[in-house]
Amino acid sequence: MPGIELHADFDRDGGLTGNPRERTARQNWPGAIVVPNLDRDQRRLPAAVSSSSIPRADYSLATANSGDDELVPLQIKVIAGALGPNESLHIRCPGVMHTRIRLSDSTGQIIPQRLGEPEVFELPPIPPNGRLNLTLQVRTIAGASFGRLSNLELAYRADAREETRFELILFRVDNLGRVHEEDRGRFSVAPFILDDRQAPAVRLYMVNTDANHPSFVDVQNATRAAAVPMVQVPPEISNGDTWLQDQYQHSFLQGPNHFRQLILHLPRLRHENTNATVTDNLEDFVNSHFRSRNIGLYNDLWDRIIVVNTTNGNVLRIDFRAVTDWAKRVLRILDVAERLNHFGKLIDTTWQEINVMFWVDTLNRLRSELARLNQTLDHAIDEARPERAELIRGLKKAAESLVDEVTTEFTVVRGGSGRDLGLRSEIAGQTATINRDTAERLFDRANQMNSSANYGGNVESTPPVPGAPLGKIIIGNFIFGDGSEFVDPDLLRVLAKQKKQPIVEINTAWLRVGHIDEMMAVVPHGRSDFSVLHASSRAAMALLQRAETRYRAGLPANHPDTFRNRPSGVLSRLMNEGSSPVTRLFRGKAWLHNHPPAQRGQIPESHEPPATYIKLAEELSAGNGFNIHRIGYVPGEGPPRRYPADITPFEIIWAERDARNNSTNDFIDSEFLQPSRVHLQRELGVPIYPIPVLWDRVDDINRFQEAFWQQPTTAYSPDIANMQVLNNHLLIPKPYGPRMRPRDAMAVVQAAMQDVGVPGTIRAQVGHRLIRQHRMTRAHYWIEKVSPAYLFSPIGSIRASYGGLMDQQDVIDAFKDSFPGASDREIQRRLIIPNRRHFNARGILRRDHTRLLVNDGMIDLFELFTAAIAAHLGVTIHFVDSWYYHIREGQIHCGTNVLRRPRRRAGLPNVWDIPDVEFRGQILIFEDDEV
């Protein structure tokens, strides 16, 4: 019947005006824009981080707040006589969106939905003036897990389920019960946009602990220079977890009136970089701190439900945390099998390892494998001396206890014929039996849901590029041979459903952490443009090889280093003679080795030093085992150990090669990094510049090429691609690279740049002016007070000690090659005396972390290479210590996160005016189960 109308801000001018343009626009998409009501308008973002309760989203409040600017005003106009006696008005919301919207009246009271027909909203009576004022709000974003169930699918499948656009249909029911449509209007949920790192920085967040003190101090100084406030996250709030970038991702939403920010809380249950059994991390900080006026928090990925069928026909509904807990108990089975392998190899070098490819098979074989191990141990006990026999009996007892533990938790159910019927275990608080294929699939799905591929470090975005006015999203992903994906399909679905930023996928599955920020960074280039800085192991190796060549060319005739082709445990390691000396990398730094015994019911936090270091340590102790250097390796379980990280360019060039003498870094650059650079160039159309990064060696490149995801690698040198951007300032991990005298350094860097195709305009930046500008002839080294690592004999006596940095002599030894030809007395004068405040009266380092000034007149090759590119870009750089993160497979980007201000770029259309883009080809149409 004419005279009954639905009004809203259909023309998106920021107000409900009722003008003809607004009225006409109701029939066209995108219609009125609804920003998901995920913020808390009555709370301001705290200036500091402190313990607080978790604020609820405005949507969850029982009564809508009249000052809530996410509420979209609706008005139903009824002229006199248009609505007869005993007639009523209702609104219908077809499709899934009726579960995601809420209507409220002018007092904020929720409009009820019809029992048994929830897509219908029962409107209150029309006021005498013929104007019924309502508000509309949306509870979540498109692609959210709310209202749908997860399953065991390991691959992303596009679907046609509409979660952005919806209609509200206003209908009248007459006195005979007949339905008459009176009006309808179109609405769209605002998509989130991942803003790039060139958006203005408002705050930088960083956790402050004793262990990451050097990084914290350097970043604090850099934020002051960049005029960006730094917000400290106390360790008691972060639960000691410092991996801020991985916990959440920043985005923005555009409504007709203004922008809002949205924090995407990613499903990270790790603590630091470990996948060990943990209870607390940064989750509580994100939940309690951010939600405030115009800053929303998206948390749905934490609330997912996964559905599994049991063997008796029941359906298990398992939440994200429960499936994670179950998967960690499964990991314990694989860990026990690996420990049996470890025990076997300790006693018998010919021990045939247990295959742990499929966990149910591993569980099935544990008892028989334990019996095989016991036979090996019993034989060794019979032939061993008493003290060694007692140690072996301890291994036997430990192995039996470990197997008893995991075989009690999981039981293989067999039928009368001995055929496996399923696997019984406790899951989600109940005991259930699922068939073995489902059990394997559930384990794979749980690992995928908890993969570090789903963390913030694996999501990057760009400024606008041709064909993408809001920029592109860059993620690290890989599709394996069985069709499964590196990234959780649920996360891919959230990103894809926004439909405004094309998604570019780069293979990062060859990396242990698997993050795109390990390979590249989007950085400013001048006032308006941007470029990409991309990790290049080819550049890093060119620097080392050029430095070694120049060093050897400057040696006297018949010098031993002229002919040396492998490291030696008895010859000097240093490359500090001749006319072109070069220092070691990573001086004053130490690798971490953590391999504690497992506690019952837990997965131990195990962390080995780099494979490159282990190869060097084993070589220096090879032959007759005589090693005059303090480089060594203590394998197996025991207390935490630290090893000296210093290494010469020659030693890296030798040690990074695989067992077949093929270069790991050359292979990685050609197989993974160069294809990434080419792909990004094609997708973005901007300059891609190489920056030097070394990767840890792999044992066999052929096997690595066939299945790199099974034995991935990580950065060996501090990964300078993993930087943080604050406006026009780059916070770059300090590489602690090799240093040479200025003339040699300039020649080496220019030659290496030419080797990797760096343009001549950038090579021309390498000179004395750049060196003076950055004061490169003096360096600040953060050194850590470290006790030696001890190698014990079976009876407990010390056989050897490795590393240690405790006193003045240790510091002199660490930096001796900065002062070629100088005696220890001279180095004392030039190095120790200027830093004497850092030592006590006995010459011992006063603090655990010391910022040492090394005024050696030399230049860091990696820094000079990077600074020349930065000079070309016109950005300010700060080399900041990131060693704490580096030895835990991260860098400074991982340990910080930046809140940025949404910006409206001049000349660009509104978000809703940009055409939708689809992620990957064909859309599959199927029905989703609703919660």
C-alpha cells in the first residue's frame, strides 16, 4: 500500500535526510553502509597498558546506546490511513544475515525476532506521528566464523554465501493474515582494509623484559627520533610473551561519517616462538587493551567450532582450544617416538629410526618399538662399565615411563578380527572413538589451525597500485601436493570475503616460521611512492665472497690462508692479517641451545643452535678432536647452553654448504627468493631492492627441494627484511656483519651490488659521505654476559668448555680482529678503557647486557649495503639490536606492533565504490551449517 516507506542513509552521505536521492538509492547496491559494532564507545583507549577487565563489544550490550556511532538510523514512515486497523508491520532479513544483525527501538530495546521464523523482526506499533525510529547494527565482519561450523577441510574453497550485502524487506500483515511487501532497502557490511606500513604511526607497542633489554632500548631511541610514542607492555601483562606482531593485525573500516580501526585478533596460542605446552601469552593483553571508542576487536577465530563424526554416529562439536589441547597430546606421542630414537642412537649408531609420518601408526608401534629399544639397551648394559650401565638403565626407565604415559591417554580400539575400529581418547571433555582416518585428518586440521602461517607476521599489505586502489594483501602460503594449504582456510576466507584488496600469495613454507615478513618489507620511497626491500641471500653471499677474495689478495705470499679450504681446530680462525683484514660476524653474540627433559604430560621447549654453527663446531673438533677454539657443541638433553656465535666470512662460505657441497644460500635465492621478487614486481609494478640476508644450511638440498616443508630453514644472519616502519623511519635489525676498512668496504659493497644487479644510481651512494652521515667507522655492539657451555663425560667430569663472555679478556678476544696487528695491551687501551664503566674492579662485566662502543675505523658491509639503498629511497634508518628475537627465529618486526591512523588518500574513491575482487577463480556454491 503506498504511504509505507523504509528510510536509511542509502546515499551514504552520513545522515538520514529523506531526500529523493536517498530514497532512490535504496534500490541500488551497496545501499546503506553498516560498520560492524565491535568497538566500545564509552571507553577510551588507555594511554598505558595495565591489568584490566575485558570490555564487551557494544553489540553485545542488552540496550543499544544512543551515542553509539555504529548504529545505523532507520525510519519507517506511515502516512495516515496507510495502515489499517488490526494490521501490523514487520521486517524480514533473508539469508544468513538475520543472525548477524540487530534492530532496536528508539529507547535502545532490542526488537524481537519471530519464534520459529527468526528472519522476521516483530516491529512495535507505529507512533501517532507516523514515524517509527529504529537502529540497525551488525555484530561481525564478512567471512567471520560466527554462524558457521569449521570442518576437516584443509584447503580453501570459495563459496557464494553472501555475508556483505543484505536486504531488509518491510511488509504488512492485514487483518486476514495476508502478507504485503511495502518497501525494501539494501545494505552492505563495511569490509575491513589492511592498511599498509606507510599509514601514519600513532603508537608503537613493545614488551619490556630483562631478556630483550637491548632491543627495547634501541627501539625506544628510534621511536623518539621518529616522534612516535612507545607504549610498554609490562611482562606481567604479556605473561612474558613478546611476539606482538604475530598476535594481532591492524586494519580499518570506512563508514559514511568517518573511519574506525579494527584489531584482528589472530588465533595464536604460542608463547614466544615455541609450540611447547603453554597456558598464557599475549591473548589477554589484546582482549583487555584495545577495544574502545572507534577501535573494534575481531575475535571470532578464537570461537570456532569444528565438527567431527564418531564411530557410533554421534557428532562431536569441538571448540578451537579443545582441539588444540587434543593435538598437543597427540604431539606428545610423536615426541616420545623421537625420544626413543634419540635413546637408540645414543647407544647404537646403527639404530633404525621409528617412522613418525602418521601418528596413529606411531601409536600402534610404540610398544613393539619400546621392546626393540629395550633389547638394544639391555645388550649395552651387559657390556658397559658400572657407571655407564647405570646411566643406560636410567634411559630404559625413562623410555618405559614415556610410553606408558601416552598409550594410556590414547587407545586403539580393535574388532574381533584384530582390525582397527578407531581411536579412543578424551576430547572436549568427553571420551569418544573416531576412526583412524578422521583422527589423522583432525590432527592435520588442528596443526593447520595453530600454524604460525596464521599469525600477523605472515600478512603484509601495500599502498595503492594499478588495479588495486586500496592496495594489495600479500600473504605467505603454499598448496601442497595433497591439496592442503599452509594457511588456515578459515583465515583465507576472512581475507577473501572483504573483496576490496586483491590477495597475492608467496611461497613461505620453506621457512620454519613461514612468514612473509621474513622475506620482504613495504617501505616509503620519497613522499608518495613505495618500494619493496626483499631479502637476498645472493647479495649476502656476494658480500662474503668479495670480502674473502679481497682479504686473500691482500695477504703476503705463501700465507696459510691463501691455500686454506676448510676450517681448522688448530690454526687461527681470524682473517685479520694482510692489507685487507675482515672481521668475524656476530661478535659478542651467543646462540641458544635449549633441550630440557620432558615433564610428564608436556611437550618440551627444545631449541637447537643453527645447523651452520653445528657443522662448524663439529669440523673444528674433527680429526684427533683437538680444538684450541672455544667453538663447540654439547648435544642432547641438559641445562640451557649458549655458544659463541662469531664466525668468519670464510667459515660461513664453507659451513653453509650441504653434504654434497652445494650452496644452501645460492639454492634458496634461485628457488624461492628470485621467483618471489619476479612475482611481486609483476603484481605491484614497483622497484624491488635486494638486502643481504643469510639462511641456515640444509643438510641435503636435493631432499630439501623435494619436500622443503618437512625440514624448513630460518635466517642465519639477523633478517634485516624483518623491519618496522614508523612514518619515514625504518627500524632495521642490526646485522652485526663483517667489518672492513673504509676503502675495502666501499670496494666490496660496490662490487657485490653490481653482482646482484643493483642500479648504478644506488651504487654511487656508497662513499665517504654516506659513511660519515651514519658514523659507520664506530659501532655499538650489545654484548651479553654468558657463562661457558660445558661438555661432561659419562661420569660427570668436564671434558671441554665452549664460549663464555664474562670479563675483559673475553671481550678483547671477541673483538681482536677489529684491531689488526694490535697486542692485547693495545686493545685494552683502545677498547676496554673507553668502556671501563661496564666492568667492575675485577674486570668482570657488571650487567647481563652491555652496549659496547667499538671505535675501530671499520665499516659493516651489510649495513653499508643497506644504507646505500635507504639513501636512494630517502628514508631515515636505525639499526636496532634484535638478537633476542633472532635466536628465537624472529626479528624486530615480530617483537613490535604499530597502531596506525586510518588515512583517506586524496583522489581515491570510497571503499564501497571500489569494484569487488574475487580470490582465486571459481566459486563453489554449497550450504553451510549454521551454529
